[in-house]
Amino acid sequence: MPFINVTDIIDDEEKQVQEDMRTDPEVKDAIEKFESECEFRRKMIDARKASGLTQKQLEQTSGLKQQAISRMERDTANSPSISTLIKYLDCIGYKLDIVPK
């Protein structure tokens, strides 16, 4: 039985994914959306830390559970409601604003 080099298969698949990332509009859009969400969450964390609040302290001032705050800050599969996001931002001294790209 011939030996199959799994590394070659993985390399070929990775090359295909990289090509799709460059050329497939749907893949590019999905990546941009994901990166945008990650950047927004990083900004949320930076803003909370700049306000001097831990997640536990924010829980006390916002009424949001610390676990919910943690999920909002780290989990791209978990999208908070607008009212929850506004409550979070209000407690750290920020507001939600819509600006053109």
C-alpha cells in the first residue's frame, strides 16, 4: 500500500483556501465581517479597560452579568442586542454612533 503524505494534502488545501480568500467574493466578505467584529470587540475591551473597570465592576454598574460581558467581549458567535450594547457602552462612558465607511 502506498504511503500518503498528509502534509502535501494539507498544504494543497491551505493553498486552495488562500486562493479562495483572494478571489472568492463571498469568502472575502465573510473574512472582512469577521475581522470587523473582532476589531469592534477589541475596541470594547480597550474602552472598558481605559475606563478603569473590570468586568466584575461593570457588572455592578450596568446590571449585566459578568458572564454576559465576557461573552460579548470574546465570542463572535454571540451578538448582543443593541440595547445591551448601549448599556455596556454607557456604563464605560461611550456611546454607539453610526458613521460612514
